[in-house]
Amino acid sequence: MRHPRFSRVTAILAVAAVAVVAQSSSPRGATAASSADGLPLTMLWAWERPEHLDFLDPATTGVAYLNRTITVAADSVGTHPRLQPLTVPPGTRMVAVVRIETSTRSLWSDSLRRRLANEALAAADGGVAAVQIDFDATVSERSSYRRLIMDVRAALPRTVGLQITALASWCLGDPWLQDLPVDDAIPMLFRMGPDARTVARRLVDGGDFSAPMCRHSVGISTDEPLPSLPRGRRQYIFTPRPWTANAFHLIVQEPDR
């Protein structure tokens, strides 16, 4: 996923230093999800900024929020945890997004991959429904990324889903996605760059993504025209500015959304 401020996006979930604040000490219905399949059809991405989402209805809307950005440089791993407050209503279904950024294109060592897996697994603490890994892997990084996904899936509790964000081009027949042990690969239909025309033409003509795992959800943004979307998909919605009740109601009430 690409963020307006970066060539690559940095989304992810909250850690112990910054608690996600529900509006009750013992929220009704705040138990861990049995799987990612039970998530609402509308999910808001909450970025590294103060977000107060008290206006949401947990029955219809969930939140995928920044937990940590993991930076890989040579054979070292740095972690930047979420530092901004986030408030949600009791019972809101939460997805922990873990962003990986790299300054090297070399294969990851086993020890580095274990550290990355441990960071991703730490995001699963706190009763979240799923962990979402956000990494725009290059061709040379895909084998390492695949092994990381397998490591994380093997260690995650069975009650926690595993998702990845996906460049839209990956979902149009790129074989590297085959057999990944994830519940959902979310095609990013914004900030697509040179792929935008090809993807738009495919969807306008009534086509769909080739990879079955890309047919559950889509990622869209409030500041770009809405592409033609297959019906019935879960929508992860990004906004470049803090969410407000007005902005939320405008976006979810637009026709065909």
C-alpha cells in the first residue's frame, strides 16, 4: 500500500505503550474473533495520528490500525510502535496492521526473518481479529516474504486471521501469490501508478482478479475516484486526513459503495 507521504505506505497496529481506548472498561462483545471471515464489510484504516472513531457502529464497521512499522536495513531490524491515541466504541472488530519497510533487496537471513516474525506476532496481542502485513515486496524479496508469512501463520493462534495487502498487479495472475497461507490478500486500488489503467480496464469490463485470495476485499481511498468494484467485497478505506463522522458518512453513503 502506498501512502501520500511515502513511496511505500506505512500502516500497522497499537502496542502496549499506546493503548487502544474503548469507551468502557469491559466492553460488550469485545472477545477475540474466531476468524477474519467475520469482519464487517466496512473497515477503516487508522493511521499514525490521533484518531477518535467513537462515532462508528461496531455492527457495521471495523478498524485496521497502525501497530508498528518495522524497518529492515542490512541484517538489522528497527521497530517504530504506534505513538498516537486511538479510540473506538466497545465491541469494534480490530485488525492489527504491521508495515515492513526495507532499504536492502537481499535475501533475509533466518535470524532476521525470525525477528520480523516475532514483531508481527507481537501485534496479535490484545484480542484482535487478524494481523495484516503490509509490504510491497519486490521480486527479489518475495521468497523471503513467503517464508515470513509461513512462519507467522504457523505461530499465530488459530483464532487470529492473517492478511496481507497486495499490489493490484499481484492479483492479476502473478503466480507468487499461489498457496500463501493467508485468509485475505487485499488489492490496493489507489496509488497504483502505471498499473492503474490495466486494473481499471479489467474491472470496468466486468472482470475480476485472477487470484482467488484477492476476491474477498479491496483497498480504496477517499481522495481518489472510486474504481469499478466487484460487488460484495469488504472495503478497507484509507483517508489522508483524520477521520471525522461527516467524512465517514459521506464515503459510506455514496452510491455503489
